[in-house]
Amino acid sequence: MFILVVNAGSSSLKYQLFEMTKEEVLAKGLCERIGIDGKITHTNLQTGEKFSKEVAMPTHNEATRAMIDALLDAQYGVIKDMSDISAIGHRVVQGGPWITKPTLVTDEAIEDLKKCVVLAPLHTPPHLQGIEGCKAVMPNTPMVLVIDTSFHATIPEYASTFPIDINVSRKHHIKRYGAHGTSHRYVAQECAKWLDKPVEETKIVTCHLGNGSSISAVKGGKVVDTSMGFTPLDGIIMGSRCGAIDPAVVPYVMEKENIPVDKIGDWMNKKCGLLGVSGVSSDLRDVHAAIAEGNKDAKLAFDILVYEIKKFVGAYAAAMNGVDAVVFTAGIGENDHEVRFHSLKDMEYLGIKVDAEKNLSVRSLPAPCDISADGSAVRVFVIPTNEELVIARDTKEVLDSLK
Ligand code: ADP
């Protein structure tokens, strides 16, 4: 059975084609810099052949088309016909109260997903575009929505309820839904294997640091708190999102900068974060390049990032009455040794000590790496996330349940 997993993010579209008997990935690819210029990198993992080329991707529709062309390509493709694919699993960041488990795509499910645009304005439209793009090419292939927010459903009410008028929050379904749940679920389970303990006996802080970032406290395999909130705007500084700020700043900026209510969300989502502080870019690689050229605001953006990560690790150690491991994952977590080192620097009092050499030598991904120093009571891991595998498994389960 072949399952195609599509992960349409805010600036990227990742895909993997799985053969499910062996849970083997046959081909994978990444469409990146969507909305900027556009580039596809595709690998046929059967032959190891890979290509990379620039393709204009003003929206996710063009990225979807590029993915399909690559999978069918005579030289680099792995299938002859799209009908070889049994099902498509779509990663969905926010299901709200409407979609809380892996769900078959139907007209009704699409309507429910459209309701989620208000909760995840950056992510839901790309999901809908990814689904529409696949539907146009493969109208008879079943599709499944795999929801990130479902892993956070275990957060206790006192941690998921915002201290506002309870009638207002109940009426409008306002609560901490979290984000990146599939990634947090995967790395926490992998981490437990590396700790050589049943996941039920572990206390893990998982740091998913990408273009969008979230940090979770996972106790006994269940999320007890997470940095993302009602929308993927909460928590730490992100590429172009502000993260948590004093709520009073919002009406103040609206008044002083003359920003109307229908534009303030855009401002917080697209003009803040690393981009807003550095004035350079939402991409941390560009921020590093600017720091190297002596840009002080770029350095400030970096310092905010590592400080905010540190604060969440400390807070979640308190929330769980201890911590066995800290895990870094996603674009920044897997690749940026400076972020890993500086965010966990000077935390020996909590038993956290990173080995500078091991941290620098994290080159051999996708293997998980232990970067903790000898004698560090808390283990520190870099674990490449594998949301796609979790999505493929959930998609297969839904498909099997239809039989
Ligand atoms: P998303 O899926 O949320 O769009 P990613 O997980 O791909 O985002 O992460 C994007 C971020 O990861 C960017 O800030 C980028 O700078 C950073 N990143 C990706 N690759 C590298 C790398 N090799 N070194 C440093 N940072 C990287």
C-alpha cells in the first residue's frame, strides 16, 4: 500500500511517498520559499537520484503541481500512475473543537476545516490549497486530515484556559489548542526509546523550532503544557510571528500606527518575530549572515530567541517537577548549533549541560544525536522530526477502518 503524505506549511510543502508494509519512504521532496520565489528538491530514495530546480511558486497550488510532476517523472519518479496511491494524508495544524482526530476528507470535513481559518490564518489556507491541488489531480483517492492539535488535548484545563471571562471563552471556543502536536508526539516517543524508559515514566521538554516554533512539556507521554495557544501566534518569537507579548501592546500599536482591526493579525503574523526585530529576514540563516556583518538588531533578534527558549525549558521543568530530557527538532532545532548551545547555556543548576563539541558535530542526521555533556543529569537530544511517518500511520488506520 502506497500512502502520500503532504505537509503544507506556511513557507514550505514537504511530501513523502510511503510503502506501508515496511513503512519505507520511496521518494521525498521539499518545495521551499513558497511566496518568495520557489524551489523543489526531490529524491527518489530507491535509486538515490535527486534533482533540485527553481520553479515559480507564488502559492501552494504551484508547489503541489511540482510535487506531482516529480513523483511521475520518467527519470526521478517512483510511480507510473497516480492511481498507485491508496490514500493521501494531510497534515493539519489546527482542528479547533470541530476536528479532534484523524478524519476522512469529505465536503463536511472541508467545511469544518474552513472554520479553522480564523484559528490558524497562516496555515489553514495552505492546507486547503494542498487538498484542493491533490483533489484536482486525484479526485478518487481518499484523503485524511491528521490534526496537530489532537496531541495537546491532554493539557489540563488550568493550563489550557486563558484567564478571561469564561463565558466569552466558552462561547467562542477560546483555549490553548497548541500546535505541531504530531512532531511533539513523534520526538517524545523517540526520546523515550533513547532514554531506555517507557514513555509513561518520562518528563520531556520538546522544542520544535522552525519557521513556526513551539515548546511542549510532555509528562508520561502526554502533553501537560505547550507554548502555542489559541492560534500559532503564541509562545516564543518566530520567523515573522511575534509570539507572546503584553496584550495591551496590540490596541496601542493599532492606535499609534493607524492599523485597522482586520490588518492587525497580519501585522503580528507577518511583520514581527525575527523579521520584525532584525529588519532583515524571517529566515534565521539570513539573520546569522547579518549578525556576521555586524547588524546589532539581527543579534538582538537571535538573543530574544535563545532567551525565550531558555525560559520555557525552565518553566516546564517546574510544571513537571523535573525534566529527564530536552529535545530539539525541526529546521532550526535540527540545524542550528548556536541556538541549541545558547538557549541551554548556564542551566547547570537544573542539571542541563550541553557538550559543545558534540553539539557542533551534529552532522549525521537523520540519526538522533545525544549532545549532553558527560555528567549532565538531563539528556539533550537532537531528533529529526518525522511527522510524515505518524501521518502515514494515522492515514492507514483511517483507511483500514473504512473496510
Ligand atoms: P516550517 O516547516 O515551519 O516552514 P522549517 O522547520 O523548515 O519551517 O524551519 C525553517 C527555519 O529553519 C528557518 O528559520 C531556517 O533558517 C532554519 N533552517 C533550515 N535549515 C537550516 C540550516 N541548515 N541551518 C540553520 N538554520 C536552518
